[in-house]
Amino acid sequence: MTTLESDKAVSGVAVPRIDVIDGLRGYFLVFMLINHLVFNGGYWLIWVNQRQIAFVEDAQGFVFISGLLVGMVYGRKMLRAGFRRGAEALWRRSGEIYLYAMASLAGVLTLAWLAPRASQSWTDWLGALDWGNLPGLASAAALLYQPTLLDILPQYVVYMVAAPVLVWACLRGHGGMVLVGSALLWLAAQFGLHQPFTAALNTWLAEHGRTGLRAHFNLMAWQIVFVSAMVLGVLTVTGRLRWDQVFRPDQTWVPKTALAICLFFLPFRVGLTANQIPPQVLERFSQFELRGDFSLVYLLNFAAAGIGLAWLLIAGPRSPRAWIRKVSELLLGLFRAPFLRLLGRHSLQIYAWHVLLVFGVRTLDFYEGPFPQASRIAIALACLGLLMLPALWREGRMFKLAT
């Protein structure tokens, strides 16, 4: 797909590290941080993002890239070492993600304990969760109560537990059936077939503690992003999918169709932001625009944007049109930026760290704010610099910078 940078041992198997994929993950992490920072009165950097012009957000891209890498890394692992070794590696990774999710939660609760007045500004994020709420802590540990910003990693825990069987099925030639099952689960979520069960579980949890069921991301719906990407990853490592053959410069109908779909949704996205959609249209449209359920609007817009971007990155450099080659060159240069690739190489640690940064900034804003707009921008830029600290630490570069 892209230039192969180097080989890195992952779970005992040497796999090629693809620089643009690292850069994409870093890009999503940067804009997650920018979008998640909250200041009294807001700040204008939050408007610098693709989500202002499309129903395409960083969380979707982050989940998709993660699924793609699971298919590539662990698909190759199973090809070389068998199902058992691959499954063990996936389940170890699931456990690692769970530990990071719990560590992030512990850090946030500790910050709330240290700054009790500031934690009042987080009630919309944490709810009634604190160190003294043992039933709530048990619910959070069971991934049933997920505070805001701590609701992405639990997805991965569940997906990685289920991934071995799915990856193995794809390797055995049943990728089509995996996709069909994923699509049916997504449809079930759209029709609310899970709601009787979740409503009963929420009632039971509320009766036995101070917290009920809380999870913004519907696992049955969002899995379609992860699973579809995972299937593509397995097809890639088995050689059954050649990206340069799927995305070719002579097939311009692919990017044109993707662009047409994105342009169709553009007025809706801008209209929602400006509150300018007629009530009759909004009533109908809103039924298909549920972010937590990754409903039809998000599915179609994300698929179109992803296909268009993939065509530009893969086929664009070979296009006979100079302006398309220039656009592709700019995009490749962006996603190969060393800063973004550094973040992408350590995405789990960076995501967990970004949660603490966001809660910390909201605490600072509570005690010292409101800040002038220039100060808010300066704080956000400082946080972008701090974002790379876990990556520098893991690569042993912090000491070199200090000296």
C-alpha cells in the first residue's frame, strides 16, 4: 500500500510497519485531543477538523485502522504459528488494553479526589462514579459503566476477545460470511433488537448501585468498522487483496462516486452545525444520524470518505493528472510526518495519556479560567507537545532530549 519503513517484532512475528498507517493513527489522535479539550466559552481550534464538513470523525478512523492492523498482524501470526499462538497473542493484547483502560480510569478518579471542587465540572463525564462508590467501580471494571472519553478502549477489549475466531475464519476463506454476520449485527443494532436486554440490565444495575448501564458506543453497531477493516487486513497478508489493483488511476469513477456521496452529506453537516435544516427534514434525517449507533449516515459518509482517501493515497501518485499527483503528494507528506508517525507507533499509550490531559485541562480551566482565546490556543498547543511524552519514553528518547 505504501512505502515499508522497517520490520518490527509484534508478538514474536516480524511484520512490516507501514508508515502512512502510523501517520493516520497519529493524525486521529491529534484531533481527538483537540476535539476533546473543553474550555469555558470554547475555543476556535475545535472547528479545524473534517467532522465540521462531514459525518466522519477521528474515532471511526481510529477503530478502522486498528481493525486493519489486527487482520494484518495477527493474520500473519496465525499463518506462521497457527490458531492457538495467534489467539493467545490477541487475548494478551486484549488484557493489555483492559489494564490501560482501568489505569486511565484510576488516574481520572484520583484527580477528582485531589481536586474535588473541579470534579464537579466533570459530572457530565463521570456521573456518580468516585472512589467511594464501590458498586459503580465494580460496574466500571466490568465495562458496563463507561465514563466519557473512557468508552473507546472497552470496545477494543471486546473486539480483541472475539477477533481470533474471526481472523481464523477469514484465513480459512470465510471472510464473506464474517462480513455478512457483521452486517447483520449492525442491522440488529439499527432496529434496536438489543434494547430489551440493555434496558433490563440497566434497571438491575440501578437497583444494586448508584450507577446504571452507560456506554456511548453501541458495540453491535461499531463492530462493523472494526470487523470490515480486519477482513481487509487478513486479505492483504494472504495476498488475496492487492490494493494497487483495487485502486487504480484509470478508475476515476471510484473517487468521483466517493466525492458525490460526501458532497451529498455536506449541506446536512453544515446545516446541523448552523441549525438551519427545516424541521420536517431534520425530523426524518435525525433518525439515521445517531452517532452512538453508527447509523446509516455515518456508515455511508465514512465509507465514501475512506474510499476516496485510499484512492488518493494509492492510485493518486500514479494519476496522469498533475494536480491529483500534487494532492496525493501533500497527503502522503502529511501522514508521513515524523510527529504523527511517532504518536501512531504508540497509539494505546497515547490515547490513555490524552484522557488524563483532557481531564487535567478541564481542572485547570475550572480553577484558573476562563482564559482568553489566545491562552486557550496556547494550552491546546502545549498539550499537543505533551501528547508525545509516552512515545518518547517508550522509544528511550526522553533522556536524549533532556541532555
